[in-house]
Amino acid sequence: MARTAVSGRLIWRVATLATIRDETATARTLSFDVPDWPGHLPGQHVDVRLTADDGYSTQRSYSLASDGGIELTVQKVDDGEVSPYLSSVLKVGDPVELRGPVGGWFVWRPTDTAPVLLVAGGSGIVPLMAMIRARQAAASRVPFRLIYSARTPADVIYANELRLPAGGLDVHYIFTRNGTGRRIGVADVNTHGWPADFEPDCFVCGPTGFVETVADILVALGHQPRKVKTERFG
Amino acid sequence: MSFVDGNALAGPLGEIFAVDVTVATSQCASCGRTGPLAVLHVYAKAPGFVARCPGCDAVVMRLVRTPEGATVDMRGCVTLRIPLPL
């Protein structure tokens, strides 16, 4: 497994779609076969490149959802050119170009010992789920707290896995379009996060506005900016 | 306009450099702020990548990839400190 910062120069590899699993009405998980996959750390991502017959090429980054294999969870409703193709057109056995794993900043290592706060907005749960799965796989006792903002309960990705979380993982949901839906606020982060005195590692992933809001709240609550790591979709 | 984090540069820069430069510390030429490349604000919908300082919004780095090569403009970056334990 590639567990160091020093890797080789990055190249595109051909990945083959192996399985498709529906997570919600709008999200599905694609698992790929990639020859000679070097392994990855939870939180890392890959770039996926599609090339049309006329040579036009486009690419997008996706977080790895899994601890071991290569699994990407894609929202069908995302704008752009790559997600609709991955979620609706690509069939089992089809190839795509992929490079990675990349990104050494937004990662959690099973050897880390600080308490962890994960804050997800929508499909921002994906890299955070990789951390939760790695924690479980390593039988780590590091206490995790997850605050997960989704539109409705039906939009919760990995709902079954999160329903009975492993010991030491607390899960709190915020629903933004469920009757009295509301956005995440200071009280949510204060009540369901960790006190800043505990110096937790905070990982925030979601749309740009969501990440901005949560990162500002965490810093206002006294967390050191360097302990608040963010991953925005744009 | 919406931006993403410097994390998004890991792939494009990984194509050029042998180490993960997103964990390297850069210093902004405009305001002197230091921090990992991973926290720069990256505008990816331009013809290339434009990475701006989260403190003062000045351009720290630009990266353009063409079929023939890559151009990295680093005039907004005073230094780049790369973790390289011996």
C-alpha cells in the first residue's frame, strides 16, 4: 500500500466498471477494477477523464468512498459532463480513464489519535465514509462524531451502514427539506461536535457555501484553522 | 464564482511533480501568509487552474495544461516548502 507522500509521477490508468449499487434515488456507487492499484488513504480522491470520439476530453475529481477497493459514489443530478455519464450511461465492463489516488492533506490515518469531527453536506459524506470505514477496519478506538446534513432522510447515503454505527462513532443528522427543514448552525456544531479544547481533527466536505459556513463556525468556536480541513465540491 | 480547495490540484500537479505538492507550504507574495497549497482557493472553471490566497485573494499559482505541455506560473508564490524527510 502506498502510505507515503513520495509517489511516482502520476499517470492515467484504464479502469473497468465492475459493479453498480444504488444508494438512494439519486446516488449510486460504482466499483472499478484497476490493475496495480497502489492502495489509498481515506479522504484521497481520483480524477476521472472521459474522451469523446472526436477527441474532446473532460475530467472531474471524485473522492474514494471505500477503505480498500476503488469505489466512487456519484450523484445523478449533479451538473456537469462527467457525473451524468458515470451514473446513467456507463455500463458494467465499460472502461474509463482514472488517475490517483491523490491528495495528502484531506486524509485521516488510522495511526492518528486525536478525536475526529466529520461534517458532511449532501454527497460530501463520501470521503468521510472512507474515514469511518478505515476506522472500523483498523479497529481504531479514536472517537468519531459525524454531523450529516442531507435534504431528507431518503437522501442519506450509506444509511444502512450508519444506522448501527460502530462503538465510538456518534451520528447526528440535519435535514434541510424535511418539513421544518433548516440549515446547519452554530448550535448543531457546538452540541454535536467536540469542544475546541479537545483539539479534534475536523474534516468538512460539501458544497462551497456549506463548507464555508461550517469552517467559519468551527473557527468561531475556537478550533485552530489548521485543524479544520476542508474539501469543497465547487 | 465558486471555488474549490487546493486539494483539487493534487491530480494536475501530480502529473508534473514526483511528490504531493498539495501538502507543501507556500508563502503568498502579496500578503506573506503561509499555509499548505491544499487550502488555497482554486478556480477550476477557467481555461486552467487559478489558485488564490485565502487571506488576501491574490493569485498564488496558475496552471495550464495543453496537449503539448504544462505551464506553471508561480510569481505569486515566494517559497514552496516541501516536506521531504530523509
